[in-house]
Amino acid sequence: MELPGRLVLLGHPVSHSLSPAFQNAALRSAGFPLAYEALDVAPANLASVARLLTGERAAGNVTVPHKEAFVACCTTLSPVARHVGAVNTFWVEDGALVGDNTDVGGFDSAVRSTVGLPAAPFAVAVIGAGGAARAVAAAVERWHGATARIWSRTAARAGQLADRFARTRAVAGLEEAVRGASLVVNATPLGLGGGERHPVPPALLDADARAFDLAYRRGGTPWVVACRARGLAASDGLPMLLEQGALSFERWFARAPDREAMHKAVR
């Protein structure tokens, strides 16, 4: 197997904090002589950087705000990346850039292993309408008896997302999205950086609802902490981050990583 010439993470620095640590731990455990590095790339430079990385036979991940824009940089897309319309994983094959999306599988696995899937039928409230929300909607399509309600401050984006996926609809208000939802997912960047703002007031969630925050922070995001204080099952996005990273590793090297080494690196 020919190793990639370089391993990189493209995106905003606030999204870089943990990925290099656990990917480098997986690389060391596997004995691969590579280092995973974070690159802060401005949106205007994304296409040119993608061309340079293709020439270097690079592989890696894409994070906010580039997941949707990176689709146009790829020569080939996996079926799931094409369906979602967002790329978070890439590599070079026969001189061409290939895009995939492991966020869908990562989210699916993380929900099952943390808060669990509710009994069917059930509704999922998705807050946000970016690339991460697309991955959530794609996972919901796989769940028996599940439907999704999308709410975003930008109504047009919520409508476009809903049109793309089965059993998914956009709603006009946050309360409409959350009311009666068995699983509420924050797919906005709130919680990634500083600040204590909540994407959804925990009081709006039903008493038996589950909360999943795609953002992550050591010790849990403020929203997850507040939801747990209400007695709700809640998880931040670290389990999803680790699992999508493990699935990316499998795409690059055709073998599973040492997941325990990855977990230890971010504990």
C-alpha cells in the first residue's frame, strides 16, 4: 500500500483542537511515518490549496466552513458524499481528488453508543442547516420510523436541506422544531468556541428527550451540561468526532485504527 504524501485537516482553527491529537495517536500506533497537521485555509484559497494537495498525494479531513464548498474541488465523490452534498474526508486516487463523508456514519454510531436511538416512530429536531446538519439528516434517513424537522435562522437554507432528504421538513420556528422531538441535535457552531449561549433553551425540550451537540468541549459544552442538569440524556460531539476520524483513517489506509489509542489521546 502506498501511503499518502501528507495528512491534513482543512478548516477553521477552532475546529482543530483535538483532531491532530487523536489522528497522530492512531498513526503512531499503526507505525505509519506520517504526521497529521491542521491548516487554516481561507475560503477564497480553498480550490488552489486543493490542487496543491492533489499534487502532493495528500489525504485528510475538511471541517467548517469548507465541507460543502470542497465538493466542487473533488473529481470523484462517494455515493454518500454526493447525496449529502458535503465532504469531510478526501484522498488522491490515480492522480484525482476523491471526496467522501464519514460524518454520517460517525453521527449514527455516536448517537447509538451515547444517548441511544428512541423507540420508533420518533421525531428528530435538527438545529442548523450547514454541512453538519446534512450529515444528520442523512443518518436520520437510515433510522426506522424517524423523521427530521430542520430549523435554521436562514429559512432558505433549511428549506434547501429539507428538499434534499427523505422524511425531512423545514419548520418556521425553533419551538416548532423541538416540541415533541425525542432527539434534539445542535448542528450549529455554538459551543465550539468560548461563550455560554445555548442553541436551544433546555427548558423547551420534553422531559424524556435526548440531546446531542455536534460541538464539543472538554467536560461537555454548556448546552450539554445544562441539559444533563435537567436530567436529560445528553452527549457532546466528541464521540462523533472520534468515530468519523476512525472511519476516515480506514478510507486512507484500508485498515481500522487503534480506537483505544485515539480515545486516550483526548481524555
